[in-house]
Amino acid sequence: MAKNQNTNPPKGDDQAPPAPPKMEIREVSALDVRSVGKSFRRLGLGFTQDQPTYLNPAALSQAQVETLKSESSLRIIGAKINVAVTEGAPESLVLVPVADAAVPVETDE
């Protein structure tokens, strides 16, 4: 047998690769959370003063939202951000904007 010869049998060409999951860009409500000081940890998450952490309010319990809002070391405002959503994927706690285009808005969240 020659060197570097592929010994795996050829795969059938009659099967098309599976279609990738559908993804779309959606504008969603988020909590823009930043620390008052240089950094701060709460609910197992780290927050910084300069970089917002966008949280999905639907993935938090009301008690967790109240815990964050009552923390004097955090600044929280409502925001609308564009995120990539993959069909069938579970909701994520931390949201990542597709572009740095989050617009702070006043919300009750």
C-alpha cells in the first residue's frame, strides 16, 4: 500500500449534509449591567465598569432580577440589542450583541 493512501471507504454521495440551523437577527430586551467600581461579581457573573454585560431578563427569576437591582455596586438599565438567534437553541442568560449598537432605554425590567 502506498504511503499516505486513504484507507477509509468512500462516503456515499447520495446523502446531502444536514441543513444548518436557521439563524436570524432579532431585537430583544436586555438588562445592561455594569459595576460601579472597576469590577464586581454577583449571581456567579462578573461585571465591569467599562464593558456592559447584557442579561436576558427572561432567563432570570424575579428574585434574581431584584437581587441585581438592589445591589448598590451595580448599575442596571434596560436596553434593546440585536442578537443572532438560532432556531431550537435554548435561551441564553448572557446576550451578545451582533454589533455594538445597543441603545439604552428606560424600561421596567
